[in-house]
Amino acid sequence: MPELRKDPILGRWIIISKERSQRPTDFVIEEFKSTGGFCPLCPGNEKTTPSEVMVLGREPGLPPNSAGWQLRVVPNKFPALVIEGELLKEGEGLYDRMNGIGAHEVVVESPGHEDRFVYLPPEQMILVFKAFKNRILDLSRDPRFLYVMVFKNYGRAAGASLEHPHSQLVALPILPRMVTSELEGTLSYYKYKDRCIYCDIIRQELQQDIRLVCQNDRFVCLTPFAPRSPFEMWILPKQHSSSYTDQSEESLERLVNIFSESMRRLDACIPNVPYNFVLHTQPLRSAPLEHYHWHFEIVPKLTSIAGFEWGSGFYINPMPPEDTCKYLREAL
Amino acid sequence: MPELRKDPILGRWIIISKERSQRPTDFVIEEFKSTGGFCPLCPGNEKTTPSEVMVLGREPGLPPNSAGWQLRVVPNKFPALVIEGELLKEGEGLYDRMNGIGAHEVVVESPGHEDRFVYLPPEQMILVFKAFKNRILDLSRDPRFLYVMVFKNYGRAAGASLEHPHSQLVALPILPRMVTSELEGTLSYYKYKDRCIYCDIIRQELQQDIRLVCQNDRFVCLTPFAPRSPFEMWILPKQHSSSYTDQSEESLERLVNIFSESMRRLDACIPNVPYNFVLHTQPLRSAPLEHYHWHFEIVPKLTSIAGFEWGSGFYINPMPPEDTCKYLREAL
């Protein structure tokens, strides 16, 4: 059973996920797990993954875990957290821990092994965003979970261990630190100004027009003022909303429109760049929040996290977001 | 001139250091800068670095920036922050920025290009720790600086761009987030318990004896309860002290003793593992703090920071610190 542990000084949690390695020599640094040409996520190999928890577009009449689907969500075969068990919290002297209850799922974004997320046709890409919504809603019914973190690792340098296009989600029994920091930061601004800081940012960015990558009627994509990495982009709904899952079908379509355009622009600037994206939305079962605003953060893997970043929590970025924005705008 | 920018939601600062790249195609992902066999840090090449700010063990009678030294500290040729100028702070709508005033120096740990920090003889290694002390004390006389971050990147995967053994330091006009988080965390514990949390941790670790890698009369090395990475180690003085620079010559000798032993143990477990270490000490010109305790954090580069870590601020660690401690103990 994995375990969650809290750093007593910083309040930062970590997951000890023992199953993943056993001896010091097991650490293979940042290399693809070799699957010897075999892909467990490809159609026809459904039986090699844990049983699917969701499927979209399977041809009628076909049984679960058979081929003929457009998108599948399956539990991760090497989960960071496990779904079975009761949440137990305990101390060890001045330390705190709990057992590693959670869910870790893989969203298989397309049947095509060679497909890339960025170039999925809109009718396929929307299935990915629908899957995020449906899985968050489903997992929110489990009272042990406080948050679902949705993310994608693309490319080896960005932590992907499988080539087949996929994203992931982890349901957590605690609120992650990055989310509480955003909630606290936005609340403190709200208390002072009575406005959502993300709404204010969107207003300023639309007016300044120097970090605005693209927009449509519902969404903006911008390079944030203080990005951790060159070509970092944020995608936010123009209208205030704290919950990703409150989106209508039409809004999801417009999200696909801007996501697709933004990612194509990025890919045109730096072909096949490794990247991560994450979804930040309100905690599960929360009432709508006036001070919080859901969004995606897309972080290309172009710089390395080294001693200075570890020690300071500071990032060094070699290119201002106004410059990356210019490149992104001119890219298509 | 580099620039410091604050994320308005998280209060996280970043450094925009333009000089380091200009076009999207300049991003070469995690590759060593090729020096074509030429090493600017080797003896004889002193004129190819900026003029030294400190030297130890140069033979008497020789001029500055000549060969015949045991350790040199030089400004970084590609600094993240620059030393000349006045500190200017300004707003841009709801955003905050200041110009990138600071110092960025390289500690050349030994004349030998092939030497490795871990295997430096004690009389050489102590020069490195003396250099850290002297440079912090010297830079603390500049009222523009609030903190000096000392760190080392070893190995390409850990962000090193030169092979010659070296560490670095950055003087900053703000307190980095990681330091303020530690100061806040320790202060809140102190308010509640009237004790330093690091002192309590050392007491508990000495008593439990399951995460204690090694100790001498003045220092402990332990694998922390909630490590970000397998084989993470912390080195702390047994006696309470908030400031690294308050150490006596004798204490520095004992620090070399434990540092050297700990790193040799690590190297025996995973030969030539890439790693970062950072020094956390109190802010410059601070009075001694009852609640804070200086220490080194050594973080091997064995896992990758991917979408989940970016999005959550959470780390997934495949090996409990009790297990890594056992390997480290049995290593020599």
C-alpha cells in the first residue's frame, strides 16, 4: 500500500509508492520503459490493461474491454495511489502520514498509436475533455477524495513513459499544495478587491494585448506574466467559473477550439516539444467559488530544474512571455 | 538587464534572464554546452572567466587571475542576475516586477578537472565550505541583497553545464519562497511548542534510529521523513544554530567529515548519481533565530518532475527513506 507523508516544516505532502522500484539499481534515469514494440494501450490489447472504467465511442453490441472504441479510461497498472481500503491517518512522533488511498487512471486519447494530441481532429479531442469531466464527476462521489488532478506528460523529457497518446488523472485524499496556494492567493485578493484575480488578469491581458496568444468567444490563451518556463501558456474561460465540470457541451467545443489552436502554435514554434499540462479546478464537492477560476496550465519542458530551483522555489526563465507570445502569434 | 517578476496568485518569483537565449530554436534541451575540449575553469585559463572575487591557496607572489591556486570564486559568465545597478521596483497593472540585481558566482572547487567533489581530500573540501562562508559574509555587506542561495549541480541530468568540479551561489534581492516557507513553518511550530522543529527532528531521529545515515560529534545526516526523491539526505548541526556563517573552523572540519562520508555512501549505492545540494540558512543580517536551523539538503536526480508534480506541488517517491537509509548505512 502506498503511503502519504507530510513534511513537518513545509506542510508539503509526498507519496511513497514502493511498488515502483525495490533496489537502488532499479533507478533507470529518465528512460522509456521498453515495451519491446508492444503497446498496452493499442486496440486489440485491451486485456493487458486493468479493466476500463469508462469508454467512449465503442461500437454497439461489443463487450467491455474489446477493440472498436474511440477513447478509453483505464486504471494505471502501476498506480501511485490505490483505490481499495479505508483512509487511515496516523502520527509517528512529530510526523504525520496516511495510507495511500486514491485513484490513478490513464485516459487513452485515441486508438491511433501514432496520433498526437495536438493534431487530433476536434471530434476526437472533445472526447478527451469530456472524459476529464466525466471522471472528475464520477470520482467526486467518493467521499474519501478531495481533489482530482488531471494532467498530461508528452515526450520523454516531460516524464511520459508510453508513446501512445494518453493523459492521466489522480484522485487525492488531500488538497495538493499548489491548489491550496492558488485558493489562498485568490481569496486574499478577493478579500481586498472583491473581484476574482483571474478575471482581472484576463481583463488586463485583453487590454494590454502583449501576452495574448489567441482567443475565441469563450476562452483566452495567454503567456502568463511570470512563467516558470519559456512558452508556458494558460487557457482560461472568459466568463468567471470555478469549476471545470460546470461546462456545457458547447463550452467544451470552444475549449477544443482554443486548445487545439494554442498547441498547434506551440508545435509550430518548437516542433514536437515535450510538455506537461495540468487542469486546475475547484476542490471536489465545493460550492461555486467567487474568488477562484478554473484553467489549464501548459508548461513546455525546455529548462531544467536544478539546485537553484530546488533550493529557492524560484525559476529562471530565459525568455520573457511577451517575446514567446510574439512567436506564438506569428507561428500559424 | 534581467528582471524579477512575481506571479500575482502564488507570490512566486521568477527571473527572466534574457541574455541566455534569443530564439525558440536556441533551446537545446538539457545538453551540455560544448566547450570543444576547452575548460574555462582549468588552471591556465583564468583570463577566460570574469575576474576572480576570491581565491584560496594561491602561491605567494603570484598575481590575481594566474594559475597556482587551490580554489577560486569567479562571477558567472552568464549570470542569472547582475551586480551593477540600483534596485528598481515597479508595477504593471496588477503585476509586480523589479530589475534583476543580484550576484551569481561560481566556486571552482579544485584545480583538477577530473576531481569529483565527493572524493576531494578533507583539506581541499574544507576550502569549498570556507568559500561558501566567506562569500555569504562578503555579499551580506551589500544592503540590496536579502539572501544568498548556495547550491551545487552535479551531472548533466541535475543541470550542470560544465564538467569541472564547481558549485554556485546567487545573491538575491528578495527572500526566496522556499526559505520564507521554511521560516514560516518553523515559526509556527515554535509559537506552539517553544522549540525549534529541526532540533526536535534530530532528537526523534537519533532516538528512532531508522533514518539516521551517520553522525559525528557535531552533525547528523538523515534521510528525511517525507523526501522528494529517493536517497534525499539532510545534514544538520546537532547544536541549534540558525546561521551557517557562525560556524567555527573546527565545526567546518566536522562538517567536511560528515559531508564527505554521506556523499561517499551515496556514491557507493548509486555510482556517479547526478545530484543537487542546497544550503538553507537564515536571511542575511538577521539576528540569530530561535526557530530556524541551518542545514544542507542533498537531492539525487532519480525521478522526473512531470505533470503531476507541476500541477500539485506533490512528489511521488518510489522508495521510503527507511529503505534508502538502510542502503546508505550498509554502503561503506
